[in-house]
Amino acid sequence: MFSIEDYMLPCLTKKYLGFDCLGCGLQRSVALILHGDFILAFKMYPAIYTIIILAIFLLINAFRSFKHQESIKRWLFIINIVIIVISYFIKLSTTNL
């Protein structure tokens, strides 16, 4: 029997520099969603759901145009970046206590 964790890529930043990168937790969060653990997925990587919304929007937008699509994309990217950066600094501040 295999586990999805067996196929995850290692974080090279964590491996060689010793600290988490901005993307640490994303793969495990996706695995948690696939296993149905939605709350733990959010705790692992808080931007997971906004990234999914962005990915769905970009996928649909590849086949269909929307009014104000550039503005929607820009705001989705900004929201994701803000959530990723804030959660990263919260993680750093709580793990180094």
C-alpha cells in the first residue's frame, strides 16, 4: 500500500537552510483535502482555499472570458499573497518561541 506522502517533494529551503519557506505545508494541505480533513488542511496552509478558488477561476477563464477578469485575477493574487505572507510570519513567530 502506498501513501501520497511518499510522493511529496521535500522543501529544499528547510532541508538546506533549516527554516520553512512560504510554500511549506502546501503539498500536505492538498493531501489533507484529498483525505477529507478540511480543517486540518486550513491549519496546515491557510491560503489553500483561496489558492483553490484562484486555480478554478484561472481554469474557467482559460475557456471563457469574464467582465473585469483582469481585476478579478489581480485581486485573487493579492489576497493569496497577503494570506501566505501573514500566515508565514505567524508561523515563524510561534515556532521560534
